[in-house]
Amino acid sequence: MNLGSIKTDCRYFRGDIPCKPHKNFNAHCIDDNNAPCSYYDKITEKILIIKLGAIGDVIRTTPLLTKLKQEHPSGKIYWLTLTPAILPKEVDVPLKLNVESSLFLQATDFDLAINLDKDKEACSILKLVNSKIKKGYILKDGIPAPLNSEAVPKYMTGLFDDLNQKNTKSYPEEIFEICGYKFSGEKYILSTYDEYSKSWDFDKSKKIIGFNTGCGGRWTSRLWPEENWAALAKNLLSKGYEVVFLGGEQEHEKNSRLAKASGGKYLGFFNLEKFINLVNQCDLVVTGVTMGMHITIALNKKIVLFNNIFNPNEFDLYGLGEIIQPSKKCTCYFTSSCKNEEYKCMDYIEPERVLNTVTKLLPL
């Protein structure tokens, strides 16, 4: 074998280390009998996705991979993000946002580059990347701006609350539109991390309901009162359901209190992969608009979603559940903390209403 016989356009070729077919099967680009490698997968296009974070936003962007694979079957997909470990196997080259990746991207020629983030870092990278076609958002005069006409509507709804409130499209519809595609119900893609499945002690004869009680440190306006979580848990336990409290380190003390007050289970907080598998043990999850919501949808679990400060049209639940909103008007649209002195709108998502929705979606 000589340098000229190496297939650098193969999907598996790395250049710095042996490819997987060689390591696993001792494959060569050309074997001793001058026959081509049976694993050769010719790449004709390089496609870059820039979607940095947060994790939930990355997960809810994965439906785009299905469409890109259909439209560009010989394409090699690169994805730049803050959390590359969460990306599915459909991504050929996951990249973490750092100096090394930025240099690599600037030295690589792409056929299609898509930036779906409107922050300055992502927009700067799209501007610096060399690509035949660019879509999404780019930096102009030091300010994020839409690059193609299809990216304008989502840009505008991000600037003006009144336009955002009038929006009738879900997030998947919006990002597909930015890329010039029509959304046809393509689903999220996420591993279930089954290696953690033996970690959980649940009564499998019961329906398991997860309570994802957090909402992140920024958006405290979305918090449901602890007494409501406890009341809902007690009611469901009395009916014969299994209840488990979900969350991260930030929710540890709260979930410990709730488990003690209600009799529900709390198993602790875990790394992201193990948390995903814990959610996968649930039959239904009650959650606010959080990373846990996107994980629940990605795992095809039934869902009851609390929403008070966002446009409900943004969320596509794929027929898995229902959105419950306050029975009293919420005046804190897209604000991190509720400034209404008269009442907090999340107090008007009544436990009885949630109970009825849960038992309707997941009857015993």
C-alpha cells in the first residue's frame, strides 16, 4: 500500500490515528489482492452545525440530523457545541467549543455551514468559517444578524415580545425553516444510556411518574410551590403510582425535603448520562420548561408540561402529553423572576388539575 491508495474521503478516515474498520477488522483501503475496503464510505460534502447550548437546546435541535442525512446521504456532519458528549452517533465529528476547535474549523472547507445560535461566539465562528453555503446567524458590525431570509422570523421574535407572543410555529419548525426545509415530525435523537439501567430499584409493577422539580437558577419565575409537588405526590401514591423526584445538585435539598414530606422516592443527583437513564425508567414526567423536558420528549415518554412565561406554540410534545398553564393570567412573559406583587402565576397551576391530567394520560 502506498500514500496514493489511501481513501482520505472515507467517512471513517481520521488522518492522525487508525480508522475504526482497521482497528476492529484489520481493514485496509486496498488489501493485498488490490481489492478496495468493504467499509469504504465516500464523503462528497462536509456539513457544519453550530448549536452551542444549553443542553436542552442541543437535544431539541437533533431532529435536524434526520433531515440532513436524507438530503445529504454522502455528507459528513460536524457539530460544534459546549456539550459534545450528548450528541448522537449521527454526528460524525462532535466538537467542543474551545480554541482548538475554532482553529480547526477555520482551516476546514465546508459545503454547508448552519448556525442556529444568536450569541456572539457562534455568530463569529460562522463568519470565520469557509463554506460554500451559510445559513442562520452571523456577526455583522459586531452584532448578531440573520444571514438568509428564512432566518429573519426567528430573529425578530427574539427581539420583540409582542412578535414572540404571536408566533404559531414550534422550535423544530423554526429551525427547519432556517435551513430551508419543511418540518415533518422528525423526532429528537438521544441515547438511553442502558449501561445504567441496573442502578434503579423500582417496583416495575407500578406506573412510575417522575417529578422534575427544578427550573434552573435563572428562571425562578417557573418554580411550582413545594407544597403543590408534595400534595400531588401524596395523591398519586395513594392511587398506586410510584413517584420519583428528579433534579440536579441544585434541587438536592428540595427533593430530599419533598421525598420526606410526601413518601415519594428520591435517589439523588447524577451525571447527565445517568440522569437520562433515570428519566428513561419513568412512564410519565411532570416538568417545567427545562432540560428535563427535552430529555423526556427525546425518550418518547408521556409528559405533563408546566408553562407560564413562554409561548406554548414553541413546544412540540409529539402527541406525548399536555401543556398546563396558570388559570390566572401570567404577567411575567419571558422574565427570569416574577415581579407581579399581587400573585405568582405558578400558584394557579392547581395540583388537582395536574392530578387529573396525569391520570388521564397514564391510567392505571
